[in-house]
Amino acid sequence: MEQILSASPLLGFIFLHELINTVGIFTMKQMSNWSKFVVVSTLLLPALTTFVNPSLAVNTAMLDSSNSSTLERTSFPNDGVYQLAQASNNCRQVAARNGLYVREEPTVYSRALGIIPQGRNVTVVENPGADVVVGNPGIKWMPISAPLQGYVYAGFLSSCQSSPPPKNCREVSRRGGLYVRQEPLSNSNVVGVVPNGRNVTIENRGANGWVPISAPLQGYVSATYLPYCP
């Protein structure tokens, strides 16, 4: 009994020593895991911040239209028919390879109204310095009025290139517009009227004073009021 009592302090010391070692090892593991957490958190924090706050990073793929699977491309008639500004101060040409989104508001998160194909001309709002800066510095949006009304990313617009009109282009030169008829006869049914100053596409030179056209309407018009396009 005396031997057990005399050994008690020694056993208590050994137990206390093992307890301290166990707590120390647990603490070191916890500190090691905490250090790893701090390192990982430090690495992930900028990425998470960029993800949470879109204003810190603009996705240029959204500015371009490289992914247009959810939006059908808008079909536009010939520029000549709509007489978009050619080589004028308010004319710009789409330079985006896959076309350019037209958005309702000057932001990539706004509703897309359509896509203008590469190489097509757009008419910007006739106001010097009318471009709108939104989000990050340097992200500029340009308001346009044709062929759609909305906003496009200015970074994908280039200057319009003036080119000679095609040989089959004619301009309507009649004050009240020019009747398009179903047959090359003055008493034939009227298909529609092309306004004065608008361009038409002829099929051939025609005969007997009548010329067949294919755009903007299909039919026959009087050759008297069709000078060459300027």
C-alpha cells in the first residue's frame, strides 16, 4: 500500500506529461490546419471578390457575341434599302467576328435586342461624345438608332468604309415615290410604293420602259425615275 502511495506522484507526473503532449499535438495540428485555411483563403479571396462583384471584372465574351446560342441573329435587309449613313460622321461598322449584341441598356447584363453581323453598318446617335461609360474605366457603350435602337460596345465598332454602289443599284427620283406594280403595265396591280430617294435593286435593264426589281419589293417600276445610285 505504501509502495502504491509513494508511486502516485510519479504516476500523476507521467499522466500530466502525456496530457500536455496530447494537447500540444492537437494544438499544433489545429494551427497547421488553420494556416492552410488562411493560405487557401488568401488565394481564393480575389477570385471570390471578382465573382461576387461583377463591376471588378467585365467579361469581354459577353460584349462580343461569340456565344449566341440563346439569341437568334437578327436579319436585316440591304443597307442600301435603309440608307444607313455611308462614310458619314455617324456611321460605324461592326468589327466583331461573330457579330455584335444590341442591348436595351448600356450594360452586359441588359436584355439583348438582337445581333448585328460583322461588316454591317450602324448609325450612332448624332451627338459628339455621346458614348456612355459604364462599369470599369474604358468600357464604353455607344447608343445607336439603326438598324436597331439600343446600345452596343464601342470597342467593336470601326469607321465605315465607303464603297461604290453595286451596278444593279438605282435610286428612286420621284417626288411622291415610285409605284411597284405586279406586271410591267401601267394598269397592273400596285404592290407598293418606294419613297423618293430610296434605293432599289434591279434584276436587269428591263424593256419597254419597265424595269424589274427585287428589293425592297419585288415587281416592276418605271425606268423614267431610276437614276444610278450616287
